[in-house]
Amino acid sequence: MIIRELKMDHFGRFQHENLKLEPGINVIYGANESGKSTAHAFIRCMLFGARRQRGKGAAKDAWSKYQPWEGSGSYSGILSYEYQGKDWRIVRDFARDSQAFELVDESAGVSMDTDGREISDFIGGLTPVHFDNSMSIGQMAAEPDSHFAEDMQSFMANMSMGANEAVDVKRALQYLKDERRRLKNESPDARIEAVAARLEEIGRELPEMDDIYARQSEIAGRMKALDQEIEAVNRQADEEQKADQAERVQAARLIQQNNDIAEQYRAKKDELARAQARMQPEAASEQIREIEAAYAKTEERMRQVRSECDHVSGLLSGGFLRMLALALPFVVLALLCFVLGEQLNLTGGRQAAAVLILLLAGAVVLIIAGFIHSRRKGRLRRLMADLAGLEEKQASLLARCNIQSIEQLRVQGQFQQHCRDTVIRLKKELSQLRQRYEALQGPLKPYIEKYGETISTDSLAGEVTRVQAISLAQEKENLRKQYDKLEWQLERLMQLEAEQTALEEELVSLRARADEVSRELEAVDLAEKTVGEITEKIHGTFGSQLNDYVSALISQITDGAHRRLIVDRSFAVMADDGSHLLSPDRLSAGTADQIWFCVRMAASQILFEEKMPLILDDSFAFYDDDRLVNTLKFLKDQNTFSQIILFTCHHREAEALEGLEIPFNYVSLS
């Protein structure tokens, strides 16, 4: 596999950044914070996805860590590579789905079906664990993680048996340990002992059941008899109380009627006193009636006078014109006689006489009309004087009562009449109340003598009888408690009886299970022994080959300072200096890094079907110059990796490669 190009469209700090890589060694230089680790992470995320976590880990997961800085909404990339002689392209849109990817066979122009599949289904052996522990080394992270040894054991087991990574040795051993623990926890021996002891205890208690049944029957008979006695006593008490309560209700009703009548009598007497206080003397009322009658008579006369005034005023209105209208015909006739005398056969003295007569007639009519008009004016003046006199008379009538209008006088009259009517009504009602009160005293007397002026409807009759019923009920309650106690004891014994049956069945099952567990434990012991033997055999097959490879590699890198490394069957690594076996943590940081580097190189040879890239992210920080040169020589001469991708923030790797005259592809991150 050769990675050809990284297209980081929107990933972390990168926007539309393309990195073209070549077979062989690629040195990708960048200062601190320039994005080297981001580019390294891009390769991993494109291969395996950027899994999103939940809860507290969500803020630190890869998906959140490498979201685009510019916040454009796009979060994607493309990785182009060559594998098995074909060109391929991986496309991922992390914003839409952090795990889904598109895989394109560019050589054939075909998009592969990736639904529910991983990149390992298309590139043999390429799993996240293999990637992280062999072909990819991060900053100061040369030591493989905790899953490395288990993964290598399982891989070698599958290789030795011709399987396709189907055997997981650690999980198999852990399963057997868990099975042993489970079987021991499920061992029924302690339970068998407890069940047997419990059955013996139950057998001692069950004979009590017959005695309890007999005592319950006796108590039930006595309780039934008590129920009958209590019912009879309560019935008698109810009848006594009912009779007494009916009498009390009747007495209370009569007393309430008596009190209501007395209260009504007092209220009406107070009302009568108030009505009488508001009444005026009869003389004042008579005066008001007389004034009201005189005022009404005067008012009637004023209406007549006003009507006559209106009539006379109407006649006077337009009087001059009417007089002219009466005289005008005579004047017109005189004019006609004067002008048309000849036509009318009037000549000389006859014409003059006719004109004179007509004019005199018109004058007489005017004189008569003026006389009538003058008399009407005099009549109108007299009527107006009469009207003024009547108004003065009305004012004097109102002044006698010291009021301003007749309406006030009428209101006073109506009020006094209402007061008189009220007094008459109240006197009649008081008389009726006295009669009702006197009629009630006879029936009420015996109740007053017995209960007094106040009486409660709550009856205490029958209480003595009820005391007897309470005593009987208490006796019954004591018997019930005894019965309930016996019932509880009986239920407990019945439960014990059911428990006895269940325990006997369980005991049979437990003994059968004990035999089964014993056989299963023997099978687990045999399986665990067999796995151990197989693992030892497998390591014997691969171990010497692995140890020879890592030993040759460490010797070359360290110039013979460390000649032999030993990798045991659990993939623990020790350095053999000829006298002691030293673990990497007892050596310098640089030497430890080189040991783990050798182990990863060996793992890469074993794990992958095809040569893979080696990705180094500032992995030589603890190397001195000599060991760096030796390592670069090894990387040039080795035949394990298809290409080397070396991320660095220093120039010494490029300078060392130039000094060794090793060709390389140089990429600078801005």
C-alpha cells in the first residue's frame, strides 16, 4: 500500500490543503503548531473514521478535536492510495457521519459497497490496533499499547492454524477464567447444606397445624354468637334513641317557632315605633291635603286662562291685515265704478254716488274691525292679569308649607299616607303574632318543663344499652385477635409446608447440578491447560524468528551496543546484555524508544499481507545523531515498508538523509 495524496478539504486547521506523497521516504517538515499531528491524525481518521463519544469523553474525542477551525459547516477529506496494483480513493464526510465512508476503485471506475464494512475488509490486516502498534508511531509513543500483546498472540495463533484472524487467545483464556469463577460461584454445595438444614427445621414445626385448626373452630363459634348478641343490643339502643330523638326534634321545632314569633314581634314593634315617629300630626296632614286641593283647583283655572289667552292671541295675530282685507273689496269696487262707469251705465252723479257709497262702506268696515281688535287686546290684558294672580296664589299656598314646588308637597303627602298605611298594617300583624304566641304556649309547656328553654337534637338515649354492646364487641375483638394470630401461625406453617415441598424438589435439582458443575470445572481445567500448551507451541514456532529479527535490528541501530532482544510468549520485551535481562524501562529513554521501534518493525512484517507505509511523527526525539543515522540507513535498506512518511519539526532528518545521499520527497507545511 502506498499513500499517494492527502486532500484535507476541511479538517482541523487545514482548508483545501493537498499533500502529495511518493514511494520511499517522505519528509514532512513543519514548525510547532503547523499541523503535523493533525495531518497524521487525518490519515488515521480517513482509514478508520472519527468515532464520536458520548458523555464526558465527547469533548476530547477525535471527531470533536479535529473539527474545522473556520466553522464552515463542511468537515471532510479524501485519501488516495495504491493497493495491490490498483488506485483507490477513500472519501469521508465527518459532518454527516463520523464512521461512514465511500471507497472508489479508480482503476476500474467503480464505487465499492461499504455499508456496514470496515477498511480492514478491503486492506488485509489493517485494523486500528495493527495501525497504532506497528505502522504508525506518534510523538513519544513508541511503546505499543496494552492491546498489542493480545492482538499478536491471537494473530500468530490464527496463522499457525491457517485461520483468518478468528482466534483470540486472550479472550479465550479470559473466558475460561470467567467460566471457572462462574462455576465456583454457582457451586450448589453450600446451598445443599443450607437446604438440608432448613428441611430438618421445618419438620419440627409442622405437627402444630392440627391444634391450630381446632382452636380456630372454637373461636369462630363464639364470635358468631357474639355477633347475634351485639346485633340485638344495638337494635334496642337504636329504637330508644330514635324515640327520644323524635321527641327532641318536636320540642326543638316548637321552641324555635316560639322564639321566631317573639323575635318577629320585637322586630315589628320596633318598626311600628319608627313609622309612628315619622308620621306628622293629623292637623298638618289635613293642611297638606287642603293646600294640595287648592293648588289643584288653581292649576285647573290657570289651564283655562292660558287656553283663552292662546285663543285671543291667535285672533289678534294678523289683525291689521284682516282689516285691510275686509275694506279692500269696497275700495276695489269704487275704483271699478270710477274707471268703468260708462260700461256699467253709471254717468254723472250716479257714478259719483256709487264711488262715494262704496268708499264709505269700506271706511265703516275698517272702523268696526278696529273696534273689535281693540276690545280683544283689552280682553288679553285682563286674562294675563288673572294668570299672574293665580300664580301668586299658588306661590302663597306653597309658602305656607315652606316648599318650592307642588311635587315636594305631593311627595310629603304620599310619604305621610305610606306611614299611616304602615302603622295600620303593623298593628294588625302584631295582633296576629300575639294570637299565635298565646296559642303555642299550651303545647310547648311540657317540653319547656322537661328540657328547658334550649334543647339539643342529639339524643343520649340508649347509651347505657350501647355500653353493653361495646363490652360484647370488645370481647369479640379479643377473640378476633386470637383468631388472626392463629391464622398467621397457620399461614406461616402452610408456607413452611409449601417451602418443604419446594426445598425437597430443589435438593434433588441441586445434587444433579453439583455433579454437572464438577464435570464442567474439569472441562475448564482441561481447556485452559490445552490453550496454554498450544500458545507455548505457537510461540516456539514464531518466537525464534521474531527474536532473531528484532535482535538484528537493535544491533544495527545501536551499532552493536545491544545485540539481543527477547520477546516472550506474552510479548514482554527484555534486553539481554550477556549477564542480565533488562526491561526497557530500566534503560535510557532513547534506547527504550529504539527497542519498541524494533518490536513495531517486527510486528509490521508479521501482521500485513502487503507492504504498508510507516508513519513516524517526531519519533526520533530521543535519538542521538549516530542512532538517527543508523535508523535512517535501516529504513533505506529495509524491505518491509512501501514508503516512509516522516513528520518532523527539525531539519536534522533531512540533513542526515542528504548526508547519506538517500533520495527523499520533501514537503513543507506552511
